Amino acid sequence: MWDGLVGVAKETYTASLGEGVVPRPLMVPPVRGELVGLIWVRPLKVGQDALAGIAELANIAAAAGADEVVLAWETHDVATACELPIVGPAPCLNMVLATRDGHVLHQFPYTEQLLSRSPEGWALVAPDWRPTPAPQPGGELVPPIQAAVNFSFTPIELDHPDPFGVTVVLMEEDGYRISLTEAFAR
């Protein structure tokens, strides 16, 4: 499953960068080996809103009772949105695989090859994937990603007959893009 997720993330980055955008941070929470779905962060304002918005990705994982989570983000994009220093290679697609017992950070650095400029002036680029460093068990995570990992395994206590369903609805209303697999779609 991991290789498939990495492949999809790289394909998504390649397609998005070719359109002049960096994909928003993404979470994929599995429950007993079954993917819940894909959750993309809502539109963010720079600063505290970005920190909170990324950390809130954990709500779906927590409500579903995920036993592991995968988060993907771009180094420079998250650092800029959260007003944090750049830690690690940039530009770089980062992916972390986390369980209650710990996490492993995987980094996929790339350089940007300019393809063209859009009429609006956006740079349309293609990633030239560089050699991948070794996976980093317990690797340093930026604060909003670390918070999302931590909160993913903290049970959500909602006085509602369907805490998962209400969490999905509330997050969609807040602007998160959620694509549930058939097993979790309601």
C-alpha cells in the first residue's frame, strides 16, 4: 500500500506543479488496513489559521479510529503558510507514516524544471525527482504536522450516534476536501 500512496502523491505533485499550484497538505488514514479516504486541508490564511487547519486534518482519523495515518506536504509551502523556518530539503514532498507508537518520515526532494508561464504569470514546472534520502524513524516533523499526527490517535468524544459522519460533515462545511472510500462513505 505504501508504494501505491507514494506513487499517487508523486503523480499528483507532477500534475499540480504542471498547472502552477502546489497540492495542499493531505492525510490518508487507514483503519485495519482499509483506507478511509483522502482529506485535503481547507483553504488557509497565513499564520495561526494555517497551523490550526493542518492540525485539524487529524479529526477524520480520530473519528474513524485510525490505527495509522499518512500525511503528505511540501516543505516550503507549509513553512510559508505557517510562518516557520524551512527545515529539511526544499522543494520537497514529505510523507510521514505514523502509528500510535511512532512515525517514519520519508522525503522526496526535487528540483523544479520550468515548463512555461501561465497568462497570469504563474510558473508551470515539472519536478525532477532527486535521490531519496533514507527513511527517518522519528524524524523531525514541523509543528502542525506533529500536531496532526498526535491528534489522529486521540479519540473524539461527540455526543452523537454517528461521530464519524458528523465529523465529516463539519469538516466539509469548514472547507476541507474529503473523498471517502466506498467502505466509509455514508
